[in-house]
Amino acid sequence: MASRVKLLLVVIILTAIGGGIAAYKHVKLGLPLRAGALPEQWLVEAKITFLAAPEGGKVSARLSLPAAAVEEGIGQEAGSVGYNYYVEKDRGEYTAIWASEKQAGNQAIYYRVSFPKRQKSGGEPITHSGGGLPVSEDPGFSGAAEAAAKRVVQRAKSVSADPDSLFVGIFSSINAIDASQEVGLLRKRYEDEAGGRSSAIPVLGVDLLNLAGVPARLAYGVRLEEARGGQQPTRLVEYYDGADWKVRDPDEPESTLDPEKMFVWNRGGGALFEVNGEAEASQLTFTVIRDLVPLQELTTLRDSPLLISTIFGLPASEQAVFRYVVLIPLGAFVVVVLRNIVGIATLGTFMPVLLALALLEMDLYSGLIMFSVIVAAGLWFRFLLSRLNMLVVPRVAACVVIVTLLMMVLSVVSYKLGLRDGLQITLFPMIILAWTIERMSLIWEEEGKRSAILQVGGSLFVAVIAFLFMSIRQVQYWAFYFPELLLVLLSLIILIGRYTGYRLSELFRFRDFKEA
């Protein structure tokens, strides 16, 4: 009786704390309980990292800002500790500046902007505001490169009627797979200097446009794609068509910028960022998050006490990771219900959860097919290893090696066949796959193949149910914006943990006893 009272007391306390914090955020801070109550926002965070001198010294950092962040009043904020921060305006361009007299070791500076999904891309045509018309810069070609560049420009001009069509012609020619000999020569030179094709093509195109008499310069954008890690700024090209400055993506020269895919961060040809003083190894990365709550509302949450603010006080790069981490308890809850209440046998507790988490990043059907292929092939190799009478640890390590090779082979074969889904196979947890193969082989040997297949099938079924539950938009909203509700989920798991009655599958198994 005492243990039951303690159990109920723990459940009531957890529910009261989790529900109370959620109610406070909804009533006092105005955070809606329903997903979609507020317009969706893109949150783009620029993160400058660098290494200051170990003994400390004077450091300053500059970051070019998108004009819309300042002029149009969209959500913006800067994050730094120990720095003086201000924004400088020069001829219509804005620059954020951080300065400190004494900083040492690893440093990180943040700048965030938030804007509605319907916001313009920032690459809209703008009228030239400087004195006089812009002049093309000398690209500095010489020798064989100059002759090749002139032939490329002449061919593009022969089929072009204006700067817009010239832009399309030049970038179509230098992006072509079956490029001419002149383009091949220029691309090789620029790729050697830039260290890669993605960096070389925009610079080469800018130089060719300037050679053709069309003023052009680099711009930088951010791809509006959610990802767990940061992304490098995307190089764009800004050119003058005789009346306005226009921005286009050199990888898609025939299309205008889609505001749902690209946000232009920097225009005007100036430096995107720079770090001065006693610092080295500077780097700029962007993190993009699709937010269901505007930045202004999140700022209110960040200013709240620790238990209220929780993960909203973290940088966007860490928040992006937690968007997946907070879903793991939800998957674990599904496993508990299906195992302890329904009675579905699975290969462990974490395997279905991690499999469901991987399926969130890929197509469901292709993910299940790839998982089945790896497990089936790995199980065959595992039976071959069993003939060598190996110990458990070396055998599992061998399974890890085999799974790694299988994933590599499947990715390469899928790519050669034009199946892009095969490239996502690395999202599967490698160690879990190895342990799944090992445990399935042991069950096959000890309990028979029927039991092994049933448990693997049960694991896949539970993983799919967990995937469907974790994919619900409202559930994801509650898990991320009201993570304190996980305490309520914990109380439910504790209650289920004390359940010792019949499972639903056992009622089906023992139905003959009831009739007797």
C-alpha cells in the first residue's frame, strides 16, 4: 500500500510540475498551445567562430547584415558575451560590429534574423544608388586564359540580346557537362585557385561578365533548408542590367531566386565577414530553423527563469539538434505502450526508437527497404562468422565492419542507379544495426527462425508506429515548445511500468482457456 501511495505521489508531482510550467507559458507568456496559431517563421542564425590569442588581446569582428533585417524591422538580435556591439551604416549597407579589449581562447558570436515564410528573398532588383554608372572591373585574364575567356564571351554574346540573356548564356556554358575546351581550361584554373567547383563557378562567371562589359560581383545567400548541422554561405552573382542590380543563383541561371529556397544575406560585393586583431581560424556558418513561433515571442521566453526558458536560450545550431532529441522520449513511450500493453515483441528498446528517428529524415518506404536489405545481408555474413567460433566482442566488431561496408556498397549502387534515397543510408545508427544482426542471429539459433523473424517484424512495426506518432506536427510542437510536458509523459511511463496484468496479445493467445 505504501509503495502505491509513493507511486501516485510521484506521478502527481511530475504532472503538476510539467502541466504547471506549460500553463504558465501559455497564460502568462502567451505561447499558444496549438501549432499553426502563429505564422511560420524562418530563423536564420549566423555564427562566427574564431580562436583568440591564449593570453588574450584586442579582437573585433564584422558581419555584413541583410538590409531587410534593419530597414524593414523583421525580427533580429545579436548574441555575444563580453563584447561591445553596434551596427554601422555606410551608403545603404549595414554592418554588425563586435569589439572587445581582452578575449582569449575559443570565441563564438551570433546574429539571428527571423522573418515570415512569405518574406521576399532579398534578391529583388535594386536601383544603382552610387554616383555615375557602375563600371566593369578588369578580371585580370592573361595569356591562354584571356584568349579562351574572350571566345567564351563572344559565343555567349552571339546568342544574347541583353545582360539577362548574357548571364544565362555564360553560366549555362560553364555549368555544362560537355563544356567546350575553352571552358574546361578556365574551370580547371579557377578550381585550382578556389579549391573546388562550387566556389570556382561563381567567381569565373563574375569575371566573364565583367569581361563582356556587364558589371558583376559576388553576393552571398543562405539556403532555407533545415539541417542538423551548419551550412556555409552560398555564393550568388549580382550583375547590373543597365537599370537595376539583380541577383541570381549561378547553379540555376535561368530561374529567379525563390524566397522559399534562398535568402540573400549580403549584396554589394563587400566582404561577408572579417575578424581583426589577435585572432585566427575564423569561420562563418549559418543554421536555419523553421520556427512556429516568432523571434519576438522566443525572446520573451529566453528572458524567463531557467525552468521556463529551457532550450530557447541556446544558439540555433544547438536548438536544431534538440528538435530531434526531444522526440526520442516520445518514441520510447510508444515502445513501452506497444510492448507492455499490447505485447509486441521487439529486438530491444532503443532499436525501434532510433530507427524511427532515422526514418524522419528519409522516405518511409525506401528507408524500410534499405534497412531490410542491410539486415538480411548482414545476417547471412553473420552466419558465416559463426562457423569461425569467435568470441562475442570480436564477432560484434566484425558485424560493425560488415555493416559499414554494406552501407557503402548500397550507397554507391543506389547513386549509380540514380536512386538518391540510397545516399541517406548513413542516417541509420550503425551500432544498432550491428547489434540487431547479432541478436537476431542468436534468436535464430536458439529459438528458431520464426521467433527471429517475428521479433524483427515487431521491431519494424513499432518503429513505423513511433515514426507516425513523432511525425504529427502538433506532437512535435508540444515536444519542442513545451518540453516540460515530458514530465507528464514520464509519469505515464511510470504508471505503465507498474502494470502487471494481461497484455492484449495474451488475451488473444489465451482465448481458448476462456471458452473452456
